[in-house]
Amino acid sequence: MSAATAAAAAVQVLGGVTLAPLLPGTIQAAKARLQGRRGPSPLQPYRDLRKLWGKSVADPQPTTFVYRVAPPLVAAATALALLLVPIAGVAPNWGLGDDALVLVGLLALARFAIAASSWDSGSGFALMGSSRDLTFAAFAEALLLAALILAALPAGGTALGAMARAANGSGPWSEPAHWCGAVAFALVLLVETGRQPIDNPDTHLELTMIHEGPLLEYAGRDLALLQWSAAARHWIVIVLAAGLFLPHWGGFGAQLAYLAAGIVVLCAGLALSETTQAKMRILRVPGLLMGGCLLAFVGLATWLLGASI
Amino acid sequence: MSSSDLPALAGAVALALGTLAPLLRLRLDFALALQALGVALLGAAGAAVLFGAAPVGSGFRDGIEPALGIDRLSGFFLATIALTALATLLYARDYLPGHRGASPLVALGGLFVASLCLVVTARDASLFLAGWELMTLAPAAAILVRGHDAPVRNAVFVYLAVTHVGGAGVWISVLALAHYGALSGTGTLAAHGGGPEALVLVAALIGFGTKAGLMPLHSWLPRAHPVAPSNFSALMSGVMVKVALYGLVRVLFEWAAPVPLWAGLALLGAGLLSALGGVLYALFQHDLKRLLAFSSIENVGIVALGLGASLTFAWAGDRTWATIAFAAALLHVVNHALVKACLFLAAGSFERAAGPLDLDRLGGLLRRMPWTGAAFLVGAMAIAGLPPLNGFASEWLTLQALVHLAFGPAVGLGIAGMVAAVGLAATAALALFCFVKAVGQVLLGAPRRPEVATAEEVPGGMRAAPVALAAGCVALGVVPGLLLPSLAAIAPDHTSLAAAATISVPGSGTFPAPWLLVGVVALTAALWWARGSRRAAPVPAWVCGQPVDPRLGWTSAGFTKPVRLVLEAILRPRREVVMTEEGGVLRAVAYRGEVPHLFDSALYRPARRRALQGAALARRIQSGSVRGYAAYLLVLLLVVLLAVRVGVIG
């Protein structure tokens, strides 16, 4: 195992597990500043997690095993997905490969577990949230695949490590397909992190929330696991976006610096869009996502035409 | 004579005896055991051939010379039939006694399984078509034995009418292929020009496509599957539609090969329509068995996507991906057979234990029926395409094939590949939606009907069969990489794939099926342990302080409402609210809403109307007068003579 692989593996595990909560924390802090408030510290998610970890969990009645296994299962699927995401073009081999479609499958497993748990508690707000989440997912998964196909074009396959390496340098930026893919993935970023204009992470007004809804019944360590998973999902899509669609050059060390810069830029971008955008009407979101999909098709057409000429 | 001959022969005999046993008034247990023994032997012979033993029996013949045989493709389908049928026979042992008409149902079940085996082992046109017709008629008879009130009769009529009208395509294509010597491979279809080729391909796509339930030829499927006894539903949805796909594979990949590009693209288009349409309509069903039937259409669509991609790759000269797409399609065939049989059998148990399968009136059955419930949960997760279960493995492979099609041998094909890939991704997400809803409404939450709250777990065989099938789903999810080379070896002009636990197709980041299972289970267990067992006292669900009242429980329509509203322009849902006021006070609100099946109203109903009008027209020339008929004969004779004179015939 080379030094780069070991370093990438360390960033995957330590970064994914320990730095992930920093991302939503930073976004919240930056957003507060942009809105002229002092806001919470970027470390607030850690304090929340510590507090929750010390509290006991609640078992609403009547629920089954499905409700109780959901938080560990969601966290496990998300943690495995973390191990598939390449860091700075290097994909350490954990025996899980680094396939983009497997990553999509693992995220779907987490979504299933959380939606099933909301049926189990029977809570109306949880079901409302998962109903909307699953509706968006139908369109978001199509969009995600379209964006991944565009990123996979130069690499000739869906191995995330190869895709990140193929995005290295200035070459990809001369392809319109890359630009289209970047726009499409930006929309994926908004959906998967549950940000405005698609979802509002700040709201606890029951009728407007999506991702928060299914978490309402959980408490204590269960809630800690679920909140960590939400933070880890931020990490996954932001690192992927930085690795596949933000410019980066050079060897592993340089790329690592670009990755760090990319994460900061994307967090700042999310904070900015949170500040400037109002929440969209829920029924308009699929139209937006389909628009992204169409753009991806245009991107593919330019690539294929370019290849055939 | 190869080593598999004897078991195959013995199996056929045992299956025949088991089918006849109820007629001889032998014990039903004994008959079912004989049938199980027979189908197990046949399946073992099939599996042996699939995994490399010499083919059994004769090869294909063009004449009317009845013969049987097993080659690799037949072996694969025989093994799939056997796995599913064994579970349904086990299930039937406890399900049929006490059921109305148990004895004829046992006989018909045996006949049904035998006819399925006959279709895949027939080696000439006559036996193939005989098996084909029996396969259609046996379940129709079983449905009528179960009950024959007007809606059921109507369902059976639609089933027979649609599959027979469509089935004409099967007769045309198979007989034409035999005529051109294409069954045995002595002649080729292509040698006779584009006309016969187009005729055979269109007839085959329509004929086999109807029976497979490909949209828009699927109208019979969601009517017939739910009304059959559950062990028949499992076989119909699990295997019968797959046997239709067997016919399609034979024609497109063997008898009429190499086929032109449009056949591959037509299959891709029909597959995408079926996958998306099937899952969309499944989402809006309120009856569990109807939901499962629509989901079968979706999965047949996924198989068709794989087959279409394979044909397209073959046309473009990419042998590797043609092989992978073909193997993906076959893998999905066996995966879906197990999953769908598991779900239908579990649904039958729920019906037996708790009454009608209206989704909005079930709930909490996982506590009452832990075994059946757990099997249903695993099956639902598998069919939703979640790792590390078997449904994910075949969907991953199919998706890989479509993504590589998008990389494009040509601009048009690339776009087609991406449309199909994106459509399949949306299908998978919608299938998750649909089956979360089914799991939630059937298994989880509070019971919404008194009979559901007191449901009892079903006895022995009815419990064991779905559990065994669910275990099969887990097992197939772990070892798809070991099965894949044998499936790839069936493809015509194939490249060989390496057998390995980790599936690694070119240009993928590898799919390590067993390690995913280990990872998910181990990490979940570790986190479960880390969370500890410290729990507060049991509390009622909080729901922001609202009491959870069963009347406030979510319905199927409520949960799927966002999709219904987003796709309003396509689905055209109907909604009706009637408010009753008395003296300015609102007394009652009646609400009715449904998502109508547009294929029925926009396609089938007009077609039926036209057909009836045509029949009325034809009746006018049936005057009943002998002189009239003599005149018709005379005119016909003159036309024939004229045709001979001109040289059109003769």
C-alpha cells in the first residue's frame, strides 16, 4: 500500500466520521454570517451529537424491530458509502470496490430503512416527510445517474477512482459535457443535502420539512446516529462533487489541497444559495430536476457528436 | 445417452403421475409429493446441463416430429421453474386443503408445472405450441375453480382473449421459423429476405410480449394474477411470464439470429415503457396482489431492457457487453422468479390469516406473523433493488450494460442507452417507494382492522415456503458472481466471464456482493451494540403532541399523493369530493379518487369497440339463406381462378 493510498484511506475514515459534522455546522455558521446574525459555532453539530449520545432512546409503541434497526442500518449503509468515495483521485481498496452504482444502491438502502421506520411509528409528520423524500428520490436518482454518466464518459466506466482521475487537469473543461454534468450534479447536491430551494434544514414547521420529518420520533443515540448519517451524506456528495466536477490538477498532495479548497467553496456556495433562495413549491422540484436531466442529455449528445466527427 | 437423461426421464414420469394422482383419488399429500419429486429431478437435470453437463435428448427439429431435450438455455429455465415450483408445492400442502376445489387444484397445479416444463424442453413446433396453450389454459381453469362470480369470469375472459389474440403471433412466428428450417438451424431466416424476417420478428415480439406482460400488451396480467389461488399467482407471476421470455430469447437470439437493429431497439423501448409504467401503476394500487402483478410488469420490463441492450450491442459488434447484458437479463429472470413467488405466497398467507388484502385496512402483521412477515420484508427489499440482496445484483448489471450503451457505438444508440439507464434509475427509486409503502401498510404500524389485530401465523408449509424463497433471495444476492459465467455461456457468440465472488465487468468499480452483505450486517450489528440497550420506558408515538388515532393513519393514496400530483398530466387521476350540507352546516364529506389505467381506457376499450363493430358488420353477410352462401362460394371460386390466371397463386 503506497503512502497516497494510506493517506486517502485515513481521510476517508477519519474525515468521513469526524469531519463530516463540520460541514453542516460550517454551512449554518456561514449562513448566519451572511444573514447578519452571529449564529451557532461551526462546532454546534458535535455538541448536539455529544448531548444526544448521553441520552437514552425512546421506543414509541407499537413499533417493531424495523423501527429500532433503522438508525444503525442507515448509519451502516452511509458509512459503507463513505468508503467508496475516492479522495483526491485515489480509491483505497477496502474490498468494496469504488463503483458509482453501488454507492447509489447503498444510499437507497438508507432511504428504505428510514421510510420503513416512519411507517412503523405511524407518525403523520414522519410519513409526510418520507413521502416527499421518496417522490424527490425518483427524479433525483435519475438525475444523479445522468450526471454520473457524464462524469464517467472520459473514464469509460463507472469506477469512481477512475472518474476522479479523468476529471484531473484542464482537459475535461473543454468538453461541454463536463459543464452540463457539473450543473446537473449541483442540483443533486441540493437534493441530497436537503438544502434550499428544495428542502429547508432549519425548519421545524411540520408542514414544510422533508428530511427532518422522519427523525421526529427518534431520541438519544438513535437520533445521534441519524444526524451523523445526514452529516456524512453531506460529506459524500460534497467530496464527490469536488472530486468529479471541480477543477483540480497535479499529484495526490496537490489534489488533496484542491479537495480541501473545493469543500470550502461548496459549503460557501450552499450557504450562499440558502441565503438567497426561497424554498420552492414542492411540486415544482421534480420539474427542476428533470430540467437538469435534459441538460445532461444535451451534454451526452455533444460528447457523442464530438466523438463521431 | 448422457448422465442427466435418467433423472430427467424419471422426473417427467413422476410429475405426470403426480398430476394424475388426484384423478385416481389418491391422497393430495402424496400427489403433491410426487409432483415435487418430479419437478426437483427435472430441475436437477436442468441445472446439471446449465453448469456444463452434456445436453439431454434431441436437438430442435423443423418437422412435426415430437421430441424433448434440454440444452443450457432450457436447463436454466427448468432450474428456475423447479426452484419456484418446489416452494409453491410445499406451500400448497397446507394452503389447498380446506380450499374450495382442492383436488382439481392439485391436478391443475401439476398440469401447469408440467406445461411450463414442456414449453422449455419441447424440441419441435408441435410440442412447443401444445405446451404453450396448456400453459395458458391451466391457470384459467384454476381461477374458475377458485370462484366464478362475474368479475372473475370477466378477468378470465380478458386473460384468454388477450393472450390468444396475442398468442397468434407465437403460432405465426414458430411455424414460419419451422417452415424456413430455422428451428434446427439448417436454414436461416435472413436468407429469405427482409419480408419473412420482419413478419417473424413482429409476430414474436407481439406473441411472446403479450404473454410476458410487456406494455402495452399487458392488459390481462393485472386482472388474472390477483384472482388466481396464491400458489398459482406465484407460478404465473414468477415463472409463466418468464417462460414467455424464454420463447423471446429463443427467437431473437437463436432461431432468427442475427436480428436487425430495430428489434433490439423495439425491445429496449417496450422494456422501458413496461418498467416505468409497471412501477408507476403498482405505486397507486390499493390491493396487495394487484400491486404485485403490476410490479411483475416492471420486472419483465427490466429483463427486456437487458435483452434489448444485448441485441443492440451484438448488432454493434461488441461481444463482451452483449454477453454481459444477456447474463444480466437471465440473472434478473431467476431473481424475480424467487422474489415474486415469495411475495405472492406471503400475500396468500396474509389473506388466509387476516382477510381481504386492501392495503389501507391491514397493518402490524409483522408482530402477528413474524415468519411470513420477515419473508415478505426481505422479498420487498430484494424487489426494490437494495443491496446486498439479489434484486440489486441483476439491476446493477443491467444498469452497467445500459450505461455502457450510453457511451455509444453511435450517437443515436448512446442517447437511447442513456434514456434507458436514466429510466431504469427512476424505476428503481419508484420501486423502492412502492415497496416501502407495501411493507409499511401490511407489516408495520398499528392494525387497522380487528381481524388483522388477531391474525395467527399460518401453519408449516405455508410458513416455510416464503421463508425458503427469502433465504434464496439472500443467497442469490451473495453469489451472483459465481452464477454469472454459466449464464454468460448461454449467450450466442459469447465471451467467457470469470467466476468470482466479486463481479467485475470492464469499466466498473467492481460489485463485491458478499463483502457488501458482510459489511452491512457487521456494521449494523456493531452500531446496534454501540447504541446499547438503555431505553426509556415505552411511550406512545409523539407526533408533535397529537394522539395517534387509527383514523388519522396514512392511506396508500395519501402517501403517494406527491407523485400523483407531479405526474398529473400523464396519469390523469380522477378525484371527486361530495359535501353534504344541512342548514348551512357541513354534515358529511365523501371523497373518492383513483388513478385510472390509461391503457385500458385509451387503448383497449376503443379496440374492443371497433372489434364489436366489425363483428356486427360481419354478421350482416351471415344471412342464413342457403342461396346466399352458394353465391359466396361461387364468388370465392371465381376469385381463386382469377388469381391463378393472373399468377398470384399456384
